[in-house]
Amino acid sequence: MKVVVADTSPVNYLLLIDCIDVLRRLYTRIVIPEAVFNELTAAGAPPLVAAWMRTQPDWIEIRSAPLTDPLRLEDAGEFALDAGEIAAIQLALAEHDSLLLIDEAAGRAIASRLGVANTGTLGVLVAAFVFKDVNDALGLPAYVVQSIEPFLTADLLPTFIFVTMGLVSFATGSN
């Protein structure tokens, strides 16, 4: 299962534009390093963001970033990454299959160099828009319902849902 690790900026901005639920819809579960949590709840954080983080939903998980070989992050100091960005990269590095949500260009460059898949807030919003927009444009929901309605009985519904979700997971690379 892909582990999605978020840095401060994507969470902050998605909260401020009232789109934080996009993360849950796209990725189901988000992992936030303690250093990022501390940044989002610090005295200078927007009150809305700090309040939401203190009572975050169950799909947000706060974790400690593991200690990483300093040589792997040797460029972090050169690019002046903050503690949250470094912790997010370290946590993403520790996972075998991860996606890092980070806006800082230098942080994204370092993550990419270290082989960590990453995207920013804009990438998250575009992904959410594209999936909804494409499905709506194709009329996919209505087409699927019309196509299966004559064949679907109450006995077949659980099997149909299981097979459909398996196909969706396979097609999108998620689970």
C-alpha cells in the first residue's frame, strides 16, 4: 500500500482553501511527520490550520521521522530546508512505496534525486479535478448504472462491488 507523506505547505494550503478532503478522497490516509505537525500548530500558523490539526481526523497519522543517514540528505542544509521538509523526506525515504506531498522546489528536487515520488499542492488539486472532470465528461457513472442495472440482482451485488473495486484499484494503482 502506498504511504502518502505530507509536508506542511500542502496541508496548510488545502485547509485554507477548504479542500483538505481532497487528500482523503485521493489517498485515503495521510502520514504527517511530528516536525510538520509542530509547524502546523506553531504560534505563527493560521488559527484555522492549527485548530484543525489539533483535532485532526482519523485518516491523518502523525509519525516520528526515522533517523536517516545524513549523507543521503547532505544537500538539505545547502538548500536551507526546514525541519518539516527534512522530516517529510526522511519519512518518505523510510517507506518502500511512498508519495511525498511537498511544495518547496528544493525539497522536491532532493526527494526526486533520492528516488522519492513527489507532487505538490497543485498536483493534488489537478489530480482531483482530472478524475472528477474526466468521469463527468464521459458520463461514466450514468453509463455504468444503465449498463449493469438489468443484470444486477441483490445476490450479485456484493460480488459485483468486489470485482469493480478490484478493477478500479488495478487501473489506478491504488488499494
